[in-house]
Amino acid sequence: MTDAHCHAAKPGITNFVCEPFASRNGGAGEGDAVFFGFHPWHLENFDATALKARLAANPAAGVGEIGLDRLRDKTICAAMREAFDAQLAIAAELRRPVVLHGAKCWGEVVRACRPYAGPGGIPSFLFHGFSRSAGLIPEIKAMNGFVGVGPALLNDHAVNYRRMVGNLPGDMLLAESDTCEPGATPGTEEVAGAIAGLRGWTIQETIALLDGNARRFLRGAAAT
Ligand SMILES: [Zn+2]
């Protein structure tokens, strides 16, 4: 199946690999998809020109993991906002799918993306690690946004998260591991199993749906 967001490729599955954290390309191989970008925790060498040139040289690559963060610091600094906006502008110009990070500030991430969404702009968004704020879902869906569901779903105590995932439109769901470890087990099949249990679907139909959604995200195709 497809791991819609990770930082290190694993054998036997399709990996959507975002730099940085792992080696260059995260060890992505044939059949995997790669995303280039400057994560909000790693902006010290931010270079929009270099990113754009690298994307232009790799027509199949997406942009990510990019975004805003309130996990490490409560205030979002101007440099973080500017780097995010510059990368969104590049993704819109080159029409590439985007993987988003928005820990504790998803509303602001949606607001920043708004001008770049829609026809002629960024074709699709992956809201990676999205939790809470189910009120944002209609707007995320209208932007052709997908929601990456991770191993947090396996925690029986994550009541609110499980409820949110149980209520999401099925065509927005993706499974992701967010793993940075090259030798890690994927984890996405367990996530698919948990989604299947929540929704009352078989594991086969759940995996088929998740894989189909992942392909639509990558192509920037609109929801069915
Ligand atoms: Zn990540």
C-alpha cells in the first residue's frame, strides 16, 4: 500500500518521501514519490531559488514538508511565515502537490494556503498529522485537501481524534507513518486496519480507497 507521508522509504510499499530528516530523497526508489521543501524547523539554510531550480529539474516532485509550527515555539516568527509563503508561491507556479505541517496552528496554515488554492494554483494539499479542528474540514476539502492519518489512531484513548477520522469524508483519507527511520516498519497497514474498524469497511476496500486517494493527491486530481 502507500505511505502518504514519511521521511525514509521502506521496501515493499509505495513511499511519498519528504525531505529533510533522512538522507537526500530519504532513500526513495522507483515507484516512490519525492517532495522537496524547507520544514519550519529547518529554515536556517532556506533558499527559495535553489528549491525552485531543483523542482524544475524534477518535474514529478512535489513540495513538502512545509508549513507553520507552534509546537516548538508559541509565536510564529516572520521568517517562518515568509519561507512558507515563498514555497507556496513556487508550488502554485509549478503546479505541484504540497505536503503541509501545521502543528498547533492549522487555522493559520489554511489561511496562508487560501490565495494559492484553486484552479491555476496548487492542485492538492496533504494536511499531514492533522488533528482536532474538524471545523476546518469543509474548507480543506474545497481546497482539494487530503488528511494524513497516522499511528496516533491506534491509541484507544485518542477519543476525539478517532471520532474526527471516523467522520471525515472517505475521499480525503490518506494513511501515513511520518517515519524517519530507514529500517522502520511501515505502520500504514495498522492505520488502515484501524480506519476499517472505525468505518465498518473491510481492510481490502479500505486499502484500495487509501491508495486511490494517494494517487489522486499526487496527480492533483479533484475528489470523486
Ligand atoms: Zn513529517
